[in-house]
Amino acid sequence: MIIQSFILYTSYLIFPFLAFLIYWNWKHRSTLKKKEICLVSLGILYLITGLFIYARFIERYQIKIQTTQIETGFESKLIVISDMHLGAYKDESFLKRVVEKVNQQENIDAVLIPGDFTNYPHQDLTDLFTPLQDLKFPTFAVLGNHDSEKPGPYLRDELKEVLESYGVIFLHNQSTQIPNTQIQVLGLGAHLASEDDLSLINQFKKEDDLIVLTHNPDSTLAYQDDRADLTVTGHTHGGQIRIPWLYNYIIPTHGDFDQGLYKLPAGGTLFITSGLGEVGLPMRLGIPPVIDILITK
């Protein structure tokens, strides 16, 4: 938590640095005109500074809504919100904006939350997740690695109590049915904590309408067949800082995953949301926070 706070607050030093850069540029403007190399270097420094400010203070607070259509064999309209990572870098005010945008949607069968609620939270969890009580659609959630001590504190019991008090259906290697549909949701434990019991998929028939909700797409690497029509995950953040050719190397999965739709080798479809929050650095670049709407048919 101390490291995260240090990163968060020292990043504000970019503004006095920019002010100094502008002052230095103005002070040496006549000299710079005669030194093209120095002028180019200064331009690059301005560009890097501008990208840093955008990624740190602008893009990570934007909330994009995007719609994806998926062939599953059953009809539904789902919302996916994931990887909120409330705590060190974001708080309940951001979650309140997310909930307001979710509630503006219509004809939603369910909201799915594939984990990573926290990022070293120092606030009371009851206060931090208060906006969830305002969700007007049936909501199902599982935990991610940041909620299950990989890394961060182990918060399963505390989060379960808080989520259920706000009407969220918490699933830990359990299944339930989405109201007014024939769709079953199987929620698995966190993969990095070795808590995802994939054998539970075998209790379903291939003709069942089954959604597996789990945090890490690596869980799908052990799928044996296509009983899961749709698997919904998060975890990757889409790279979070999406620098071409580089971001792929920081996505923390064993499988070759990014974000979006995948056809699984064993059958069925995987959807990976790039999520809403940040870890490591309080920055997003080229991949703003997202609320995903999935239309299945």
C-alpha cells in the first residue's frame, strides 16, 4: 500500500516538470531555433509528458460502453464489469459512475462481474462498494487474484458479506440460474489461488445454456469439451498501457490472451473484458475503462 501511495502522489510532479519545461523552452527559444537536434529532443519530451498526463489523469477516468454480439445458442443481453481494483488508485466515486451508466441500459438479463474488486484497499469495504446496492439488474460475481492474496490481502469472506448485503449473488465454485431465463451461471474461484474447480463443469449437459464466470482466462486452458457455451473473464486489462508490440509481454497469462472474443479449442466462446481499473501504475493508455454489453443469440 505504501508503494502504491508513493506512485500515485509522486505522479503529480509531472505538472511542475511541465511548467519548468515550458519556462526553459521560452527562456532558450532563440537558441533552440538554431539547434534542430535540441528542438527535436524537446518535442519528443513534450510528447512523452503529454502522453503521461493523458494516461495518468484523463484516460483512466473515461468510461466506454461497447457492444459485442456472440453466437452461443441462447438469447440474452448481459453487462460485464470487471477489474474495478478499488482501493489504492480508485474509490467509490468511480464505481458510482459505473453503476449509473449500467442502470441507463435497457432489457438487461444480468450483470456479470468476473473479479478483482480490490487493489490494496485501505477504506472500509462496506463504504467502498456502496454503489453496488443501486444496481437494478440481477448481478453475479466471482473473485479475482487481487481479492485472493495473489497479490493483496485475502478478502473472500469480507467481500462475500459486503456483496451479498448489496444484493450481489456471490459465486465461489457454485452455480445458479439467471432469473426469467434458462441460463445457468457457474462461478469459479480464482485461478492463481488454485481455487477454480473446473470439474464442476461436468455436472452440466452439453445442451444446457451455460455461462462460466471466472477471473483468469487461463482457466479455459484445461477445458475438455464445449459444455460451457460462453466463458466470461477479465484479468488482462487489455495490457493497460497499450504500447504496440510491447503490451502483450506484460499481460499476466500463460495462454496467448489479450481482450475480446476467442473461439476455444475445446469448443465454446471466451470473452475477455479489458476492465475498469489499474494495477501497478495508475495509468491507462489506448484501452480506456469499459462496460461491455454482450448480446448472445
